[in-house]
Amino acid sequence: MSVKREIKCELEIDEPNQKECPEGKFIDPVSLMENGKFIFNAPPEAPVFEPTAEEFKDPLKYISKIRSVAQKYGICKIRPPSNWNPPFCVDVDKFKFTPIIQKLNEQDAITRVKLNFLEKIAKYWHLQGISFKIPVLEQRAVDLYSLYKIVEFEGGFDEVCSKKKWEKVASRMGYVCKKSSSTVLKSHYKKWLNPFSLLHATIKDEIYNKPIAKKRKVLNIKENNSCVSNMTTKKIKLNPDDDNDSNDYTKDPPYPMDRFSSKCKTGHLKSKKSTRSKPAVNYIEKYCCQKCGRDKSEKTILICDECDSSFHMQCLIIPLTTVPKGTWRCDKCVINELNKPSDAFGFQPAQRQYTLQQFGEMADKFKSKYFNMPVHLVPTDKVEQEYWKIVSSIDSTVKAEYGADIHTMDHGSGFPTGLALSGNEDNTFYKSYVEDHWNLNNLPILKDSVFSFINADLSGIKVPWMYVGMCFSTFCWHNEDHWSYSINYSHWGEPKTWYGIPGASAEAFEEVMKDTAPELFHSQPDLLHQLVTILNPNILMKANIPVYRTDQNAGEFVVIFPRSYHAGFNQGFNFAESVNFAPADWISIGRECVNYYSSIKRICVFSHDELLFKILKSCDDLTPKTAALVYADFKEMIKFERVHGTALFDWGVTKADFVKFEHQEDDLRQCIICNTTLFLSAVSCMCDQKRLACLRHFKQLCDCPAQMHVFKYRYTSDEFQPLVRKVKAIAETAHND
């Protein structure tokens, strides 16, 4: 029964700690469907390069050669010459790892928003003491989130009903039988979503009056009287087998329901101390309706199981006609509960370790059972279609396990290393690959890679990581630390499907992600740095973001260019290895990245300025081209120091100290405002010498006057000018050539 009432009461709601989340760009389900079925249109292919044996000798030179073409795609594939076949050197008997668990649809940004909405709807009804189940229509779970947003866009429930827009709603939802579906959708909206919508709308401009003082009165209560509360608890009903209408609802919840307690008292007029076995007469408090202030119609007064506030059923924002059978919360407590922020999303480790053989057996069994055919007969495009179908489904329960970011320092590399030669020093086959420049243990530290000047063994950047995949295991959208290059080699196994976005479109990609799922970024601003979120490439392509794909087979390289976002999944059981590297053309990009990290307060992996000075000190070994790029970056660094240093001294700072920043741990030399790793300069205050700020944020360090601040520096101009002149001289030879 629909009840229209003008509400003039006030509702006390706890103020949220954060600003209200902005509305996102809604994607109609029908835009990803054809004839009521999900469809995925594969993006265009990224370029594939096949170097000659001569070109293959120098990886950095070859990648520089193809860069002008390949970087427009974000990623590219390189097929080595046919005679290049490095041996796989992992000890398969000793190699053990613990994978992460990935529930596929929770990774997708849009689906996660929908699941969070469903969780909120389920919580809303649970707190009202009413069971909730997800409806089913045309053999698929009704997307209640999309239904809610579409009806809202079309003007709301009353507007859609009065102007007979339900067939249009069904069409936007992607249903084929629009006429029959529209009636069912209207029924489901009215039952599950309209009360929630009314409450949500009321929150914005209606608040309950202050609570009325409670009176005390002795009441005669008979044991079987309707005023006695029913203390039987009842959890949310998600199992369709419990009801006759089970065919209209999903069998499995898409979110954990055990987080909701069902142990609170329910029913109408009652006392905390009363139970069914109590005597017929009890002394209990007399409750008054907190909206109207009256205590008549006691049989229709409900008492909140959370705060003990009392209301007539007809005085609620959403009036009730029957007493809830389970727990019940008042509108204030419901709203406060629904406003609680969600936990940050992330992957959990599996409960067991695997050897490669055990993981492979599990992975092959899963894929063959899922597709009902031998793993090697499943087409890659079929796996791709199924993958994106799964991640977009709100009721999917498919999970995958992924051995990600396995450290080669702990487990050994898949490529031959010096350890592989132990006892086989005369084996020229192994020795040739130990020293090979395409060996990922060597590529980051080649002469022309600026990462060779970093002394620390940065795992994943200078030292490779390994990856053991199974069908559907996912690597989510991200770009590399410090926007460096990255290279991945597939040692063996089934293909790995990649999607890439050119670095020039990185900011546009980030905007689309934030516009599509602002709720996720509102609660987790650094979401894209967590490697836990994907978004359908078709949605990105519709937003004019260029996306390209490739299937990486065993024995092939994939190169990722600076700032390029990339994601993908594994077609089946495979083993890959990857590492970062940085040719000289990366230097200016690296500085741009550090400035960007400062703006979003992201911690750096290493100090860019410190790396630059290490290169300066070894400038005798630089090629003229590299020297020119180093000199250009040095001028940018000095320009920054002069501009902001002048501002510091104009502010009134007069004290200065010499500090060797590189002798301190990185986490002890970070700007407390932007988290930049400090090397060339910093500012401290005598009120707390341990707190440091960069030259951008010295005024935000503390409230003390400028005279108490101290400028800390690593080099004087007299110390680095000779190095700069030498680099400039080397760079000029390149210009003369």
C-alpha cells in the first residue's frame, strides 16, 4: 500500500566525516548488450615487432627505434628471433608460493559500485526487520542499482508511473520483452527500492524533532497480548528455497551478509527486560512517539533496537502497516548505519601454498570444467568474452587465484643467473643467456639505462618479479612506479591478454575512471595505485579513450611505455616475469612524475634528484645523447630550487645547515606535507627538528615564525658546478655531431 504524506518533522543524523560523494556518470546496461545478451567488442590490436638478429642484440637501442610508433599504443609486443630460447631456471620442485584470491566481479569498478549499493539495500531492509532477496528476470539477476538510477533519471517512481515510462526503463535495462518486463520491474522497484528512495530523498531536507521526554507508567501485559514483543530473531533471507516465489530471486548473495547482526529485539511496545516467560504484570517504561509526542495507540508503537527511540508505525518516514518480524531500527539509526563508510577494497591471500605442479593441476581442472573442453581447445576470444561477462555480472561467484609479485630474490629468476652456472661453468649455452641483454636481470642495469645508477636492489623495479597465472586471474589498471618503462616476458604456458592506453591519454583515463565510479574514489582516493580495479575497455572506448589489446604467447615480450595504463588477464596456466627499466629519454618524464606524486601526496620509491646527482658524478661514462637529457633535467631542478629558495629567504629564514640526506632512511627524509623524498634541500624548525618539509611546503611545516626555521642543503653551487660543466660539454658534442 502506497501512502502519501507531507512530512514536516526533523531527523537527527550524524554528520559524515567527509564531503558528500559527487554523482557519477551512469552507464546504461543496454549499451553493453545485444538482444538482451552481454557483448564485448575487442579493442584494436597493439603493434607487433619482429627484430632481426642484428637488431635484437641491443634491447634499449631497439626499443628506442620503435618508440615513436609503439608508444602511441601504450603497449607493444616483441617476438624474439626464432633461435632465441632461454632455458627456464626456476627449481620447480622447491618453488612454492601463496597466491591471492580474486573474486572477479568485485574487481570491476561499476560492478563493485552496484554490489555496494545492493549491500546498502540489504542492510536497509534488514534494519527494518524485513527479509531481502535479489529478484530474477529473464534468467538474470535484476540490476537493482541500474533500475534505481534509471528511474531516478526519468523523474522518480511517481513520474515513471504517471507517464508510463516503464517500458522505456525496461529497454534501458536491456530486457528484450519490454512489455512484460516493465510490469515486473515496476513491482520490484515498488517493493524494494521505492521506500529506500523516499527515505534517501527525505534525508536531504527533513529531520525529526528532538526526542520527547519519556513518561513512566505501570502497564498490565498479558502473555499472549499483541503488545508483547516477539523476541524471535531472524536473519536476512537470501535463500530462495525458503519461499514459494524462489524462481524470482537469486540463489546466492553477491555480498557477505554475516556482517549484519540479527540478535537485537524486534516488535512493538516492549521493555529491554521483558521476555515471554515473565509474569503477566511488569513495570516498564511508557514510551511516547518521538515524532507526534503522543502515547496513544500503544499497540502501534515500535521501539528501535539500536537507540530505544519509539515511533508510531504511521509516523515513520516510510509508514508501516504491519509489525516487523525481525530486528527493527528507527529512521535515524538506519540512515546513520547506511552512511558508514565501506572498508578499503583489496585482495586476500589464499589459505594454502602451491608448488607449480599443484597450481597447474588446479588451474587446468578449473578451466576445462568451466568451458567443458580441454584447456588447449578453448579459443582466446571465447575466454575474453566470458571474462568481461563475468566481471560485469552482479551475481557471479567466479574466483581466480593469482601468484602475483613473486620476488626473484627469494625464489630465483626464470632466466639463467650466475647461480645457474654453479657447477656448469663450461656450459656455453647457459652462459650466453646469463649475460644476454634481454635477460630481465640485466636489462634494467645496462649501460644506457639510468636505473643502473641506483645502488639499491629495488624489487620489481631493478629486480624482476614473477607471476603465475590461471584462467581469469587479473592484473588491474595501473601505470608503473615513477612512470618508468616496463617489460614482461612469458616463459611458458597459455597466453596473457593485455590492454594498453597510451601515456598521453593517462589523465583522460583517470578522469573517466573517477567519473564512472566516484563512490569508490571518494572512499579510496588512491584507488588506481592499489592495482585492484578494472573497467571494461568498451566503456573507455565509448568515452574516447584509446585502448589497444594483444595476446602475449610463450616466448614473447610485451613492453609498456611511460605513464601508459595497462591491465589484463591470463587465459590459463602460465609463468611470466617482468621488470622496470629507464632509458635516458625517461629522465624528464620521471621528474614530471615526481611533481605529480607531490600533488597527490604519494610516496616516491626513490629520490629523483639523488638519482640525477649519481648520474652527474659518473658523467664520464655517459653518451652525448644521455648527457644532453641529463643536463636539461638538471636545469629544471636548479630552476625549481632557485625560485622556491628565494621565496624561503624572502620569508625571513636566515639559518642553514649542511645535511647528507642519502645517509638517512627514506621514510625519515620525507616532506610531511607531500611525502616527497628529500635530497637536495629541505626545511626544518627548531620546535621539532625531525619534521621536514620540501621547498614547496615550508610555510605549512608549523606555525612558528620564519626565524625559527632552518634551511637544510646537500650541495653548494661550488660543489656541483664543475660536474654540470662537464656534462654540458659532453652534451654539446652530440649537438656538434
